[in-house]
Amino acid sequence: MHLRHVKYQPNGGPDGGDGGNGGSIYLRGNHNYWTLLHLKYQRHIYAEHGGNGGRDKCHGTNGKDVYIDVPCGTVVYNAETGKYICDVTYDKQEVLLLKGGRGGLGNFQFRTSTNQAPRYAQPGEPMEELTIIMELKLLADVGLVGFPNAGKSTLLSTLSSARPKIANYPFTTLEPSLGIVAYHDHKSFVMADIPGIIEGASSGKGLGLRFLRHIERNSLLLFMVPGDTDDIKHEYEVLLNELQQFNPEMLDKHRVLAVTKSDLLDEELIEMLRETLPKDLPIVFISSVTGLGLSELKDVLWRELNSESNKLQEITSEDTLVHRDKDMRIFAEEIQAEGADFDDIEFVDEDDIEDLDDFEYEVEEGE
């Protein structure tokens, strides 16, 4: 609010300018990031406040918008309610997280014929605060699905330059691994090694839901069952059922079945096993040790990835993808399993920022 006072203008009238808008906060996809580690020590993110209006009807400066770069595949939830907010799926995608408050109007805007010197102004909109959970869901062309010790890590290390941990005991892989598989004519695709699934994983057994969510974002699912298994078809159906229980939409994805450790089988046994396997998907017998069937496997994967039906499914997947709210009780159990205290995450001072879990951030817009 301001009234004009200059020489030779005794009745200058109101000249208070409008306030500037507060800055907004956006999430922006960045393909150069693969993790959320760069946000580990940046817990509180603020957008600038809008500037105050000035004399002579000067408009206040607008607050600068803040862009938070995140890897593609980041999903955002409300940390207090667990409600799904948004997700970032491709490079340079911008998603508005918090809109800046609108600036107030100066007293110049309220002048009338009957009130030529208003001594009041409109305050700007108050700022908003939001505490969020960022969760990274792995994005890859091919996702490896199988029980522990099915040979997933061995296959990834054979087809790509990735070097995941390999050992002769279950749950060797505790974190997803990515590898780029070279194909003919300088073509390539990304393969993801997902930690092993066991029966009941959709209800929390084994590594539970923690890594099942990564499978949702893969274009093609490569099921891997060892050739020395008693019933290959049954193990495949168990894996398929776990995915269905977790998210029925995943059954719409293209699938390929790879029977691993086939160097232990002879040609006659392979033909006998082939007759007992499902007929509704491509089946390849492979051995990562001897290289048996690996060229055929890459041909099948490339053909399925580039099939018209798979491309159509990718185009419509964003419209049909079901985003479920986060169960904060399960999230609290995951936090405690990692050695953190969930109560510390809910009630935090600025001096205790480093005690927060890696996935929780507080953002604040300008007013």
C-alpha cells in the first residue's frame, strides 16, 4: 500500500504496485541420473517468495521456480497420507509439484470514484508445504523374473558388461542391476536383473514388495526357470501368479520363457520338456556357461521388443498403469528394517536432516 507524494501533486493518489507471484516447484526427468543419491543431503527445498510491490505502481518480482531433477521412473507419494501424487517417466518431462502462491494486489487496483485513496491492499496467497516420498522404479526394456539361483545375474553378466554379484546361495542379488545388451548393427537394449522372487512375495514374503514394483516398468518380462527343476511349468505359473497378485496389469506385458542351465540336458530331454511347457509364449533353452541358445535368445527378445503389439502396449501403458497408494505401515517396517526410526522421519528439525531416510523430502513453495 502506498500513496503518491511528489512536489506539485498534493493529491497524487494510490500508486502501490502488485506483489509478485511465488515460485513453483517442478519435478523434471533427467536421463543422466540413475539414483536419488544426489538428493540425499538436500532434504528441504524452497522456492523463492514473490517480491513486494513498490511505489509508482512497480510490480514485485516473481519468485524463481525450482526444478528438482530426478531419474526417469521416479514415483512420488504424500509422506503423511501415502497418497500417490505423480510419476516422472521420460527425459525432460516436467511435473508441477507445488504451484506458487499468487501475489497480492496493491492499493492502486482498489481505487474507485468514491474511494480515490484506498489505504488497504490485498495480501498474497500463503505458501504451501508438502512432505513427499520419492521412490525410484527401475526402467528397462527387459526384466529378468525368476526364483533365487535361477541364473539371472549370470545371464546379465554374460550378455552385458554388468558385473552383478554371483554366488551359489539364494538372494545373492539384493539390489537391481542394469546392463546394456549389444545386438546386431550397433543396436542394443537394456536388461534389468531383479532380485529373486519366492512364492508369497506379493504378500510380503522374502524380499516382498520391495522389488516387485521394479518389474512394473519393464517393457518385456523374461521368465527364467532352471532346467534341473522338477516341474518347469509349475514354477513359471507360480511366478506368473505372484505378478498377477501384485498387479494384474503386468499380465498384459509380453513374456518370454528361458530354461536356464540347459547344458545339463541332452537334445532328447529338451524336446520332451518342450512338449510340457506353455504354448502361449516363446521358449528358449539357454546356458550362460556354454553360450547355448544365447544368440537365439537375443533374437527373440529383440523381435518381441519391436513387435507392433508391444509398441502399442507401451503407448497405452501410461493410461492403464494403476498407481496404488503407499501403505505407510509397510513403509515404516521397511524403514525400521534398514535401521532407521520412522518416528524421526515424521517429526524432524532442520538440525536433524541427516537422520531422514533416503526417500523422504520436504518441499515448500513461495508465496
